[in-house]
Amino acid sequence: MKKIRWADLCRKGECLHVATIEIGRITTPAWHHHDFFECFLVLEGHGTHCTEAGGEPLVRGMLAFVRPEHAHAIRGRRDLVFLNLAFKAEVFEAARGLAELPRDCWRADHPVHSLRLSDARMRRLVRTASETTVDRGRRGAAWLLLGIGRVLGGTEGTGTGIPDLPDWFAEGLNRASENRRVLKEGLPELVRLMGRSREHVARSFRLCLGTTPTAWLKRERVRLARLLLTTTRLSVLEIALDCGFASPSHFHKCFREEVGTSPLRFRKNLSKVQFSSRRTSRA
């Protein structure tokens, strides 16, 4: 049985891998195990997760937790797409206690554990993963593990993450962050959705968040772009337009300011483990 080693997938000093994997584009490894911890979230499509306990259907929202000693294989149709999160073993062991994960996740005396996430929790997990891909060191790996714990242990819904906001403002932020039309049409649609005057909305953003509505919109657009770069194969131009940027150059400028790299480089970093998997499957 093939053993996939961390050193075969990562550069020196990296403790985290985040990648979207499309079955239609690569050949996944046959039965194998690892020397690292991983989990994967099915984003779309169907397949089967083969483990020593048998086969389990893979459907959208399925999240599986795989320990180093777990032997498994993923069989999928060409439409199967999943988000793979892998952690270097020593960093995982150091951080898992702080993450306060549910009891059955990555248990040493337990077969591969899986659960089905709601759409809200799926979005939160993908968003958390996409926000940590720039830092692949110990800090990034630990932060993502803590993020998984928050997603699995938190309440449903998006939430603002900021306490003591006026009800109308918190509800408006939640609606706006989930509304593509707000991001495409910008400030006039945001103000309309918030249900207050433009001056009242601007004043509330300054007092409650310490920012302007325009700056908040830019961050939300970049956050959606990260999500689409992580979970779809849309072109960079399509994503720029879908997120409400007026031009590709403006999109690149804003993305680099927020993320520290270009959209194309961000996507290429996510894809690296796909090529590693292809090499492993031929070994």
C-alpha cells in the first residue's frame, strides 16, 4: 500500500496544504495512507469514500476526517470536487487541544469519521480555509485548525463576529454579505438593503466597525473572490465581474492589497497538491 509522505507534498517549513481537487482533472491515488492528518469537504458531485470500514457515499457537504494510520481511497465521478485540508502531524498534535474539536473528529481509536455540513457551515469552512492559504507555516496551520473547531462548534448562520451591534445593522450586514447584488451594484444597493439613509449607514459603519461602507464592500468583494477562486474553475475575469469589480486591473489591485498576492498566484498555490497527487498516483 502506498504511503504519501509530507515531504513529498510540501516545501521545507510548510505545515499546511489547502487545495481544491477535481476528479475530472486528475487521477487520485489508489488505496493509501499518510504520515499527516487531513480532512476533505465535498463541494459538489458524487463519489465513494473507501475505508477499512467499508464504502461511504460522498455528497455535497460531506466532511471526512482522516488520521495518518487510516487507509482510504476516493472514488468519484468526473463531477466530484472536494476541498482538501492537510496538516503536518507535529503541528496538528500541538494545536488540536486548543481547537476543541467534536469528540469523534480524528479519534485515534475510531474509524474514519465523517459528518454532513449545512450550506451555512460549508460556506464558513471554505471561507476560513481560503483566508489562511497565504500562511502555510505553523501559525497558518494552527489557525485553520482553530477555525475548523469554530465552524463545527458554532451556531448556524454567518454571523458578523462582532458583538453589540445594533440589531438593524447586524441583520443588514448579514443580508448584504450573502447578497451578490449588493457586491455587484455597490453602495446604493447596500444602503437600500440596510434600510437607513446614506448618512446614517456611513455613520454606523464608522462607529460600529471603524471603517467606511466602501472599504467594507471592497473587503467583501475580495472575500467572495477568494471563495470563488478556491471552489470554482471560473476565469479570473469572470470572478472579477461576478464580484462587482469594474475592471480586471482594479480587481488585481484590490486583491493584492487585501491578500498580498495576485488572484492567479493564489489559485496556483491551491492547485499544487493536485499535481503532487498525480505524481503519487503514478509511483
